[in-house]
Amino acid sequence: IANKGGRRFRCQTPVKMTILIAAVAENNALGKNNDLLWHLPNDFKRFKEVTSGHYIVMGRKTFESFPKPLPNRTHVIITRQKDFKHEGCIVVSDIEKAIAACPENEDIYIIGGGEIYTQSIHFADQLDITRVHHSFDADVYFPEINPDIWELTNETFHPKDEKHLFDFTFQTFTRKK
């Protein structure tokens, strides 16, 4: 915030935000056997709209769950495998290096998996959650969203229909100041 001619104004320089984006069941389940537990076409569509044109950060197993790299996004892959490479992707060894590999003043989307979410929720600015209104048996879970830290600022409910087997809600959580 600056002062110009006696009036206060906010600088228009974009601020880099770190955003965790995930589809999460009521019991915080994310997936099992490196696969999703549900098929929600509207969630896929929203994910594509929100992340297109941005850097997306993920663990190697999440990357390997895709049939091919996602179009119109820069992939930053975190792995402990020293020899892992993938053409057109940035490969790093930890979350700090992943964030440093992304340009300043651009939003970064962290897309999973569970371990990467756990490592990054402590410094994230926003959570974009698709809350799937069902509980599932899983082997990967999203970390707890602490209401002392996170404020629900927006939500939109979608009832199940012929294309969606489960009710779900798009939720946006913002870190409390």
C-alpha cells in the first residue's frame, strides 16, 4: 500500500500465491493405488480451467498417474530418484526447490499427492478443495484443514447427477491473517 496525493492505493504488482488444489473425500481420502477414487467430470473441467497456463507442482507418483503431461501447464516434479527425468518437465528433489523453480509473481498450484500436500500446507496461501460428500477406503489422505488457520471463503454445492455419482462442493479456503 502506498500513498499518492493524500490517497492510499494498493500496488498493482501481482503477488505470487501458493495454492493447494485437490479433490478430497469427507474422510480426507485422496486416492488408492495411485488412482482417483471417483470420476467427477465437472471437477476435472474446473481443475483444467484453474491450472491452465500455470506452474503445477507434484510428486513423481502423481505425475506418473497421468497418461501424459497435462497440456498448457509447466510441470514441476518432486522426486528422490536421482536419475528421474521427463522431457519438458522440471525435476527437483524437494518442495523448496520446486517453489524456487517457479517464476516470481505467478501463482503456483500444488496438485499432490498426499505427502506433497502435507509438506506444503504450512506455507500455502489458499486451498481449492473439491469436497466429495462420501467416505472412501484410501491409502493417501489430504492433511486436516485447521479452522484456526483456514477460513472458508467460498463454496458451491453440486448435487449428484447422471455424470456424477456423488454430491460435491467446490470450496475455497484462505489463510487467516
